[in-house]
Amino acid sequence: MERKHIRIAVIDGQGGGIGRALIEQVKKANPDIPVRALGTNAAATAAMMKGGADDGATGENAVIFNAAHAEILLGPIGILAANGLLGEVTPAMATAVGASDALKILLPSQRCNIRLATGERAPMQTYLNEAVRLCSEEIARLTAQ
């Protein structure tokens, strides 16, 4: 049986720290699944590439194009908000992420003025672990199809 090609993209901006951590952990849990880094700026893309991304692209068009073609999108919650990540997420980027059919696995952030009613605040590592768990579940679901 031929294995389904799964497209995973991690979107981040600023210095790419959250995206890098996501990529490191997703690749550790699923080393044979390719992960694409999508940075709102070159520094974010570079950081995610250092985290083990298989390839990467930068800027508005890269985010818009790849969001439409991914099965799984990961990143901080600010990627869903126009002008999120201190203005790095353009309205077109946020629309593309929101309109994507991909499963979106988003991490809360205290910096983007979006609060999730999920209970007590937890360390970022807790959210990263949960994101990787959800991503691995989706990979298993997609490969079983």
C-alpha cells in the first residue's frame, strides 16, 4: 500500500522560537514526516530551518499558498489574527490560515491579546507537548485512510 504524503506546515514570525520548538518536537515524534517552515520573516524561517524543517519559505505569498495545500498547520494562535504577531501576520495571511481545510493546532500566547478559556495557565512546554500529541494523532488518522 502506498503511503499518503502528508503536508505539515509550521507558521511563525518574530524570531521563530515557537515554530522552531514545534518543528524539533514534531520531527522527534515523527521523523519520517516532512515538515515545512513558513516564516512571516526571514529570521523566523531561518530559526525553524535550524530546528529541523525539511524546507521553508518566507513571506505572505508563501503562507497563503502553503496554507491552502497543508493537511496540518501548527503555530502560535496569532497566525489566525490579522496583524497578529506584532503586525507580522497580514490580513491575507490570517484569512488563508483560517480558510484552510488543514487541521490547525495552535498554541496560546500571552503576547497577542487572545486568551483561551482553557483553565489555568501552563508553561509553554505543556502546550508544545499537547500540540505534538495532536499532530501525531492526525498523522496516524491520515495514514490510516
